[in-house]
Amino acid sequence: MSDGAMGRRGVPVRLDKVSFSYGEVQLAFDVQFAAAEITAIMGPSGSGKSTLLNLVAGFETPGSGHVLIGGADVSAAPPAARPVSMVFQENNLFAHLCVEQNVGLGRSPSLRLTEADRADIAGALARTGLAGKEKRLPRELSGGERQRVALARVLVRDRPVLLLDEPFASLGPALRDDMLDLVAAVHAERGMTVLFVTHQPEDARRIGRNVVFLDNGTVAASGTADDFFAGAGPEAFRRYIGAGA
Ligand code: ADP
Ligand code: MG
């Protein structure tokens, strides 16, 4: 990992009048995510947070409108061609591959790895606290360790846009804080654009610069985390965090 050397290289992500539907369920997003910042995406269950990330990642395709990453229209590009990487809430890993191989996939889908790749992978494993567990299978890890492997994989993938869909929701508070601090530290070094879906207001506050609040399949409000958490956010957001998310 060429930490530090790359500078702030995140690119803006824009959903330009995007509409999407699952049958009767209609969603519509028109929003820009600032380059090289961490934006927390919050909102009630079913408000469209995962769908928004899936549209950026290319796992879903807009019915109309455009997805722009770094100004380039990627609306029709397959996931592998987009400059993004993603960590899901669970089921991130290949069950038959060991830790080192699961992380290596972030660098090479065929696991043809150079010495430099192997050094980066070892660095990512050390950084996520997985040194010594390289040969374990996912089933031989705790839930928290599995999420660390998923995070190590996106670190070696090293894309300008990082999508996190409640990646640490199943972890206890102390471990969650450790992982958030690690995301914040990597962000400080690499300056990627991070879209961070979370249910936890304290997590959003801990690492988010901006907040985008979704309700009912659309963007209900957006602004800086400072404003949102100082009470300048919309009434619906205050009710949402007041209700303990
Ligand atoms: P969130 O991540 O905020 O909980 P989602 O993006 O998963 O919300 O879902 C947004 C809406 O789309 C919800 O009404 C949900 O029920 C619906 N939805 C999500 N995935 C599917 C699917 N695969 N098929 C049908 N409806 C879906
Ligand atoms: Mg979701």
C-alpha cells in the first residue's frame, strides 16, 4: 500500500435524477457525494440505503437517470469496471478460500499475485489485526474477524470510492469503534470518497463529514454532520435519531 504517497484522490459520486423500482416500490435519487469525504447515509429500514449503494456499485441499473463517478457516466458499466469497492453487512467472503486468498481477491480475481501484491496483502492483514490468521477459513473466524477480512480486501483493492453498507452493524461497540477508527485513518491517508451506510448516529458522527438522510426511497435532507448533529438537520432526522435509530 502506497499510503500517503497518493494524496487525496477521491472523486465525486453523483446520482443524476436516478429512478429505480422493484415492481411497485419506487425509489428516486438526485444527490452528489463530495469527493474525498466520508458521507454517512442514514435513514429508516427500507428507506433505500442499500439500493443507493447498489446503484453506485453497479449491482442495480437505473430505470432512468445517470450514475456519474468522477464525472464519467458509469450507468451501464458492470461492477468490475467501476472504480469502487464495497463491504456488505455480511456474506462478504468465499467460504472455501482462506483469509489470505479472500484478501488477495481484492488485488487479483485470479489470485495471480506478485511479490509486491503479497507485501501489500500482508500489510493489510497486519493493519486489520489479522496477522497469524492467514490460513484460516471464514468459518474458523469470529464475525468481527470476518468483517476485518472484508475490510482488508477493500484496502488492497484500493479504489477511489469505498462503499460501506452497515459493515460493522453486527459487532459490539468497542470493536466497531476500532474498525471505524481504522476506516478514518485509511481515509486520512488515501482520501478516497466514502459512502458509509449506518444505523448508528454515533458512528456517523464519529467519522462522517457529511450526512445524507433518506426517507421513503428518496433523499429527504443532506448537509454537514456538524449541522445535523447540532440540531440544524430536518425534523424527520431529529425524530429518527431521537428514537434511537
Ligand atoms: P435500506 O437498505 O435502507 O433498508 P433497501 O434499499 O434495502 O433499504 O430497500 C428499499 C426498498 O426497496 C424497501 O421498500 C425494500 O423493501 C425494497 N427492496 C429492496 N430490495 C428488494 C428486492 N430485491 N426486491 C423487492 N423489493 C426490494
Ligand atoms: Mg440496507
